[in-house]
Amino acid sequence: MKIELVNPAQKLLNKFGQYSPPYGLAYIGTLLKERSIEVEIIDEAVGDKPKYKCNFAIITSTTSTIKRAYSISMSYLNKGIPTIIGGVHVSSIVNTHFKDELKGVSTSIIIGPIENIIDQLINDMNSFSLKKCYVGTPVCELKSPDPIWNENKYFTYPIQSSVGCPFNCDFCAVNMVYGGLRMKNNDLVLSEIQKASKTIIFLDDNLYASPNTSKILFGRVKEEIGYKPWGGLCSLNVYKDEKLLKLFSETGCTCINIGFETLDPKKLDSVKKRNRAEEYANCVKTLHDHGILVYTGFISFPDDDEATLKNLSEFLNYTEADLFHYDVLTPFPGTPLFEKLEKNMEILDYDWSNYDFNHAVIKHKIWTTEEWEQNVENFYKENIPSQDSIPLKLSQNMSFTNPSLSLEIWQKLASYLMGTF
């Protein structure tokens, strides 16, 4: 038996390529390979095309790629190849009034994780008796995928030590999908790190979700592996953890992504984000003092105005934040934010392919949809650092003294952030 594992492309392809392989599909592929099934990853984000040389196709989805997933599924079905669609979007809408869109678009759907239903799924494939719906539940033991992707097509190596997050921000679907925080065995994580052939990107929703676990993990990385360039995402309070930041720096952390979201405390409260904006500048300075670049995340809210943009630009310059992303507030189905905005009739666009952080799908209090999108694009163009600025900045900061520091990855990331404009 052969299965093609398909990652659909977003409507706006990034002209600078894809920074990370589809880790989730590689995980599914590894589980299938362990059961003697041949698999091939088809990643449209890097130009792959379905080959239709398989017995079944499993297609993943996010909200922004689900329409393309449906189209790909129909193309397989038209060639007589059964399809199974899963992923975040399917799990998010199954208990909403959007669930009817799943009818007729595939042979089967998978809701939730696949680990504890994969054997049943394979048995049903072998007997050509696929059910219309399979429902998985979270398992305690997370496994590691084999690197079955084409490494030449990506500029980072993905690793995951946990899924889920201890917080529940209104705009985030993470815990709705993963069922809360779960940690991977550190031996497996260390094995993944050993295999890494490029700069590592940790896919954890929050590397600071369990501070003690992170200290144990990176303590072992320091002792057993040493230095390998890596980056990841943490919550704000990581900057107060001197011991962990030291371990981060000693093991190769070159950049941390932190979701600041906004400088306005009222907007933070409106989405249940437990940040204190007055700590942001100190956070940036502290990470810089440990030789770690800071990649800040901000959200463009529907009541942002010219003053908001001016203040944010001044903040980025004043703090010398190294990189940033500025995403249009996007309500994903199944989240509290979506439910609130839909109830208040503030959602303008239900074309899921526009739910990509670049398009405005909700009402803005001042700007038209077109003005909102253009203002965000202009902000990027006016404030994103050039590729030459990071090496210059590091040469002026004595904290960045490690000769193994990999700058290339973060220069590529600066280009990637502009890749859809």
C-alpha cells in the first residue's frame, strides 16, 4: 500500500520559500512506515504536485488551506483514489454550524489526533471499508517523526518537545486542537536534535510552558550535545528566568519569538492575553544581554489607527527589536474570538483562504478592508530590518560573541516575512 500525504498551499505563496517542513505529516508518515506502509510527502508550499500514484491520499488542513484541501481531495477522488482530510480546521468546525461543508469533499475525515485510531484506519483501508469519520483523542506519549521530507527544500530543521500551552488566549486554537499541554520524552527530543542538519526551529507553542521541564531538557542538551543554532517561541516571562536564558544561550539559541501582541493594555485584556506591556522593553534588552535575537509578534487590532502605527514603529526602534511580525487579527472558527465577533456580526468574510493573517476578514472601526490591509503592508515595508542590519547590530553588541552564531537563518527570516507582499 502507498499513501500520498499532502500539505496544501496557501493562496499567497511566499516567494522566499518555506522555512519549515510539514512536521505533522512527517509524524503521520512515520507512524504509517512503522506499519510497513509506503508514504510520500507532497508539499505544495515548496512546489510539489500530487502524483496520484498511490492507493490513498491523506490531506492535512489549516483554515487558510482548507479550500485548497477540498480541491485536492476532489482531484484524487476523480481519479478513483480515496481521500482522508484532517488537520486543525476539520477539528475546529466539526461542532459548529460550518460542519456541513465537510460533506462530500472526501471519503473520510479525521477529527483530532491520529495516534490512537491509526490501526483502525489502516485495517479499514486494507478492507476498502473506510468510515466517514474517525475521532482521535490526545495521547500522553508524544513520538518523534523520522525526517522523511526533502531537506533541500527548507531552510530550517523542525523539532517539537511539547504541544499545547498553559494559556488560553481568545484568538488561539492551540488548546482546542491539542487538548492542553503535553510534553515529549526528553530522550526523544535529544535524538531529534542530534539528527538536525540545519538551524533548528522548535515548533512548540511555548517553550516556556513548563519552565522546569525546559531547564532539564536544555541542561541535557548542553551536557550531551553542546551548541547547535536554534530558535523557538516563548511567553513573555521567559526573560525573568536567568538560569534558563543562560542555558538557551549556551546551547545555541540565536532567536526567540515572543507574542507581545499590542502595546495597549486594554487590547491585551480584550483577548485575555496575560502580558504586561511595560515589561516589553526590558524583555528585549535582557534577551540581547544573553546574545539572543528578539523576534516580536504583534497583532493589528480593528481599532488600531495612525497613532498605533506610529507608537509601534517608535517602540521597535527604541527597543532595537530585531525582527517582528504584524498580523491582522484573524478569528479562527471554534475560538472564543470567532464566536464573539460572529455574534456581534463583525465578520465580513467567510472565505477561509483569506484567514492567513494578511487579509482583513472582520470590520475595522476606522479603515476600509483595503485600507487596513495596505496599512499593514506599508508598516512592514517601512519597518522590517534589512538583511545587513542584523550583522551590524550584532557587531556592536559584545553579548553576541559566539563565533558559531548562525546569522544566515535570521537574514532569510527577514526576507520570508516580506515574502507575501
